[in-house]
Amino acid sequence: MNDITAPPVGQHRLVSPRVGEQIAEELSRSANIIASYYEKHKSEMPANVACALTREMSRLRDLASRVKPAPQEDDKEG
């Protein structure tokens, strides 16, 4: 196992902005696939499965928002 630990999210950029956008897009797409499945089958699934799917959708969307690069400001005030 590696002894290297990743810095906390938001402190250092570990990937380029373009790669961050691609990762965020994949995470969002995965969340949307789960959401589509959930909507189609929610009436027939047990509550614990529905809860797990809902939590996973939230987790993926949260991760997507974390890796997506922040918009760059062109204007500097001061």
C-alpha cells in the first residue's frame, strides 16, 4: 500500500481542469443512470434498496461537484 496520502479536496488540484470536467461528466452521467433506473423501478423495490440508490446518486453528484474545476475569474478587482 502507498504511504502517499492525497491532500484534502479543494486544497490542491490533482488533475488538469479538462480531466476534472471529464471526470465530473462521467460521475454525473452515472448518477443520472441510477436515477433513471430508480424512477422506473421504485414502486417494486424494497425501501432499503431505494435508500441505497438515493444515497449513491447524492454521493456521485457531490463528487462531481468537487472535481469540476471552478470557473476562472478574468477580472481582478483591487
